[in-house]
Amino acid sequence: MQPFANLKVLDLTHVLAGPFCAYQLGVMGADVLKIEPPNRPDMSRRSSTVKALGDMGMGTNFLTQAANKRALTLDIKQAKGQEILKKLVRDADVLVENYTAGTLEEYGLGYDDLAAINPKLIYCSMTGFGQNGPKRGHTAFDNVIQAVSGLMSTTGTRDSGPLKTGAPVLDYGAGIMSAFAVACALFQRVQSGKGQRIDVSMMDAAFMLMGSTLVGYMASGIEPMATGNDAANAAYSCYDTAEGQIMLGTSTPEHHRDMWLVLGRPEEAKIYGRMDAREIDRHRPEIAALLTEILPRKKASEWVALLNPAHVPAEEVLTVSQALKHPQVPHRGVLHEFKDALGPGIDLTVPVAAFTYANDGPAMRSPPPRHGEHTDEVLRGLGLGEQEISSLRAEGVV
């Protein structure tokens, strides 16, 4: 049995961060019901690197975090839609939402409203800035939070100025943190018997992901600067080789000793193998000059093959397509392929989880659903008849 088997999750989220939270719960066995307005699907359904998929409402940004979910259309602005949601809440364990702060309270669907129906409900709200403070109610996306959190100011080079990361790391980081918060609340409920209100802020998540950067600044008062691929430690930086680039992770004195031995410089191994981190940083110019001279003598892949057996962290800088072909990937189960997921001959590969269990761990059960694919099934489960369902559809409630 997976950890969240038989757990019922109501997913009232859209775009990336919220759906990814619910997705991770689904990967661990939860029955996740994605709830979208009938005439306004999750905007990520149209966001796609493949136009044809976006046109059919199954965009790649949606597909990334939609497997293992069922889909219900429901207009929670209407009274009948609110009543249906309340019926679902009675048997639910978790509700995840990322509406603008205060919106669900206006609909009579806030935490206090729903906890009165189900005191054991775990109610997780995800917003850009949280449920309090002067930015409460302001909307945000990953790139905006990267800017306001200071993350962008530490990315890039002195010449480029601030750059956002290529991947929406704060969306997925906030999603993972929210899933962790839900998991903790569920464990707490086992002991207390009570539900929980969770308030997740993407800006807070950004600060958590920048933990050492923030603490370093607050301790020193020195503003973190963008240094690109070059760290203060020259051997913890990126270099050109005869073919490709290599990122060195040489950090400890032992790493420095072993790296220089591999590079055929025993004298440097003796000198730098005895230095602490501060001393190494002070010698950056001469170390960088030596590495710039030596590393172009071989290909990046050849240096990696020599450095890794010596326990020196170093890897070739790869493109995404190259990384997916790395021989390590098939051994980890981080990706899952659905055959014919979107029609005959249309396969789909999605990320699963960043960990494995020896038994009953992350698993894929069903491909991403179409908009409202399980609406009738869910409503019948609430005891509604065909005529009632038809009426609700005619009224635009579902």
C-alpha cells in the first residue's frame, strides 16, 4: 500500500506550483480530483511546446503535473457549484487551492466554512505572497517571485545583470514544499485528530531555496553578487575543454589534492591540498590560470572519466537532450512513459518523483485527464441522477 492510498485530495489549483503539489500527493497514491471551471480550464492546458497538444487542451505544461488525477468541471461561483464542492469536502482529506487570497472566503468556501463541515480537513492555500501582509491579494508567477525575492540578482554574470533561471524552479520548489507541509499535517492529524490550515507563500519558498545565500548576507552584510559559472573557489567553477565544458566541484582539501594529482601536478596537490577554503579563495587567479591552461588538453568527458574515480566532483555541462540520454537516468525511475496516452501512437513521458522507496513508493496509475473527463462519474458518486447532471450542465454549473 502506498503512503497516501485511500487519501482523497481536492485539487482547486491551476498553472504549475499548486498542481505540482497535488501531483506529488497523487504519485504517492492519493485519489486526486482536479476541479476546473467549465468554461475556463486551467491555463496551463493551452501552454505547450507542441501547438497541437495545446490546441486540444493537453499542453505540455499541464501534462507535466496532471497524471494520477481525475478531472471534474465545477463553477464554484454558483451556489449549486458551492454545494457540490461542500459535498465533496465531507469525505475529503485534503483540499489544495491557489486562488487569490480571500477569494474562496467570498464564496463561502474558506477554511472556517469547510472545517465546519469536515473538522479533519487539511486545507492548503498557495499564493505568491501568503494570506497576510501588504502583498496579500497580489497575483504572481514564478518569474515575478524570482525578481522580488532577490534570486534573479544572484543569477547571471556581472555583465549580464540579473537573469531568471531557465526552469520555473520556484513553482516546483513551492509545490514540493506544499506537498511536504500537507504530509506533515496528515501525520499531525493522526496524533491530534484535527485538521489544519496551511498557508504557503512562493516568496517564502524562494527564501528557503536561497537559505545559505540569505544567511551569508545577514551574517556579513555583503550583498550577494551574480558570478555566473565562476565561484570564489576557482576549482568550483566551469571551464572550456578540448570538447565541451566541465563544471568542477572541487571543495575540500582532499578534493584539491586529488584533482591536482589527476591533472598531473603533484606540486600543486601538496600546496593546495593543505589549504582551507579561505586560503583557496585568495589564490583564485593562479588556480584559474592553471586550470584554463590544463583542461583544454582533453575533452570534458575524458576529464570526468578520470576525476570521478578519484572522488573529485566534476561533470560535463550537458544540454537537456544530452542529459536525458545519460546512462544514469534509466536506473532511477524518475521518468515514466505512458504509451498511447493522448491517442494511438501519441506517447507521453512525465517526471515522477525525486526519490524511490524499496516498497510501494512513487508510481503512475493513469495518464493526465481531459478537461472534465470524470465529471459524470464524480457526480454519480455523490448520488446525482442523469437528469440532475444534465440540468447542472445546461446551467453551466458543470
